[in-house]
Amino acid sequence: MSSQPPTSFFRVHYLHAFTQYTHEDGFHTRESYQYGRLAPAQWLNKQTIEDHISGAKSTDGLRTPFISLLDDFTRACNLAHRMKRKGYKNVYIARIEPGYLTAITIELHFEDRTILLHAWMAESGFVVFSTRAVRAILGVDESMGHASEWFAIECVPAECVGLVEDLAIWVPEAVVCRCRCRVCEGKAGVRTRGGVGEK
């Protein structure tokens, strides 16, 4: 069985990310072409997981249907800070609160075997699984990504996104670094306006 899910996840988001955000729909991938229309093994396999982690397009030239979430706020803060230093625009952290999650099983039928992936689903349709689980059953490269990462499939409904009117969560100095930049000192925040992150 996969690890128990946390009560809250964190989404580090930025302008022009492949995953989009709107107040009406929450977070969703730009293309909804795989989940529900193709067999799970076609969009959830070792290659698509590694493509997503590395930021590459999948082998068929399309993007994966996954949305990266973290279960560790400290790691989310550090990631947000690094992204801002690298020049990403309008970086912010959204708190994801899906409510009660029910354990489900996704059957992955490959040519030579069938694999059962344990995942979690909320009443809203939010589905999430741990990267620890797919590493164990699909042999995903252990050097890629990190254990605190979870993947939502195609969307995070608006009702699951906490602080909808103000998605910014301050990035405190204590959990990031001591470079005395505006982010570390808690003087800079990013809020959303019209579904697009704005300072």
C-alpha cells in the first residue's frame, strides 16, 4: 500500500507553467487528452513519470497529465525560492486541501504484466498518488525528483484549493535561506488576479 496521504499538499506555481490555474476550475493541465480516454498504462508508466519529473515532453510529443504537488511545506518553500532566484515569474505556493480521501486502485495492464497502483480520490474527483509508490512498482529512476512529491491526475478542482482569493503563502526566512532577499525576509508576496499570478 502506498504511504498515507497528508491532509494538505502544496503546489509551487509560476507564470507560464504547463499547469494552469483559474478561480473557476482550479489547477488543470493545458491538454486533457489522456486520462479517461486511453488505457491507464498508456499515460501512466515509467517513461511518462520520468518525462514529467524532468520536464520533458512524452515520447508521443504530448505533455503528461500530471500536476506536481508536495507534502512538505519546507521543501515547497525552498523550491519556490530557488525558482524565483532562477528568474521564474510570479512564483507562489498554493495550499491544496482535498478533504477526505478514499483509497483506490489503478490497474496498469502492460504486455507482460499487470500492476496495481494504489492512489487516493476525493469526492470532488481529485486523484493523487505518491511518487514513492510508482518508484517501487515501475522502477522509476531514484535519482530523479524527491520522495515528498505526489502527482495529481489532470486537475485539482477549485474546491480543493485553499486560500482561493489569495494563493500566496509567505516564504519564511527560517525555512529557506539567509541571503536577505525580499522573499527570505517575508517582504515579498505574490497574489493572483484574474487567474494569473501577479505581484
